[in-house]
Amino acid sequence: MDRGGSHAFSIAGGRTGVLLLHGLCGSPTEMRFVANGLARAGYSVHCPQLAGHCAGEADLVATTWQDWVTSAERGLDVLSGSCDRIVVGGLSTGAVIALLLASRFPARIQGLALYSPTLWLDGRCIPWFAHLFRLVTFRRFANLFRFPAPLEFGIKDDRLRTFIKSALAAPGAPALPFSTPGVAVLERRRLVNRALNVLGEIHQPVLMLHPRDDDYASLANAFHVQARLPGRVELVVLEDSYHLITIDRQRQTVLDHTLNFVGRIAGAAEPRCVGIAA
């Protein structure tokens, strides 16, 4: 069932719900594998479509980070009507939005699952001028730059990457840009700055999964978040994936850890953290 966008979807389940947020220049499809696994386990799931996404670049550059967050907040409202406990999961930029939601709604959100959280674009596929772009503060100058979209590089499995690109060319598929306009990267930076300011206010337990060989956002991103969150954090380092871990080779590992984490939120005590290699 679509809500909040033509590619958004909800799956009804029990009183524990999971809100899943896709990444910048992505779509709810990125979260489908994890969503289906959670639904099979009896959880309610909602995957909204972030504002400006899935309809082409013109729609994307017309939005701001506040618009993306508003889309996520509306998704939270969808689950709040039928769920007593909610975990918010997010991929890449979606993980940053999840952090911001947790600080804003501590009573409504009981846990976070952060997939490849991206504070800085510092992976090997990021062009050299990313450092220069940090000096750009106005939208009209930002669009002089373009950055690679995660879909181009973020999947380690070549056959899977080819399959996904073919699927996106089919009628009715979400319109995803194959490069990221500078305006969107500027808005993402503004979102990150806001989230960094509230990390110390987030006390919910956190599961974080990040690939060691992330080609878009290095493992340093996850370490930075882990060091500044005051609550319990479980960091899982993936050894055979690139940036888009919810669809890459270790997607089952991502799902398994997510199921264990949500299960603890739903019923038992959370474990104490520490880094785990997978």
C-alpha cells in the first residue's frame, strides 16, 4: 500500500513498528529486502518516499533537507497510530535523518538502526573537488558541482549492480539520478550539521552497520557517530559490501542483525556495545 509517495509502502504487522528511510538520490526500494524480512517476523513496517525523490532531478533540487525530514516525520506518524514501540532505520543520508528524528521524538522512538551512516563524502569514489565544495555555502553555486550517486559505485556485486540498473530502466521504476546535483549535497551537509549538534541528546539504543570498504563514506563516519552517542551502541563492521549494504552481498547479515536488534527492543534488554566484525 502506498502512502506518502508513489514508491512508498507499508506492511501491516504487530505493535512494534520499523520506519525505514532510504538514502539521498535513492528510493524505498533500497529498503525492500530488510522490510520484507522484518514483516515476515511480524513487525509493522513503513518506508516513506523522501520529498523530491523518485521523480527526476528537477524535483530533487527543488527540495531542502527540511523537506526530507518532514517526509520522515510523516512516516513516523503512520506507524505511531498502530504501534507501541518504533525503531527507525536509515541508509546513508537516511541514517542521518533517523538521528535527527530520535533527538526530536525520544518518547516515540525506542531504537535506531543506522546503515552506512554518512556524515562526510570521503570514500574512494568521491572526486577530489569534494574538499573544495566545503567552501560552497549558496545553492546557486552548489549546482556547478556534481557528485557520483551511490548506485553507481555502492554495490560490490557487479552482477547485482547490472541487474538493478536494468530494473531501473523498466517502465514505472523510480527515476533515480546517476549523479548527485551539488544542491542536494549542500542540503545534505546542512542536515548533517544539524544532526551533529544533537548527537549528545540521543539516548536510545543504536545498532550501526558499516562496511569496512565503503566506497562512498568511510568507516570513520561510523566511528564518529559511535564516539558521540551517549547511549548503547552496537557497531557491526561488514567485510564484503560497499555502501548500499541493504541490497549488496551482505544484505542477509544486515537483516539478521536488524531482526535481533528489533527483537530486543520489542521484548528484552539491549546488550552493551562494542565493535563486531561480520
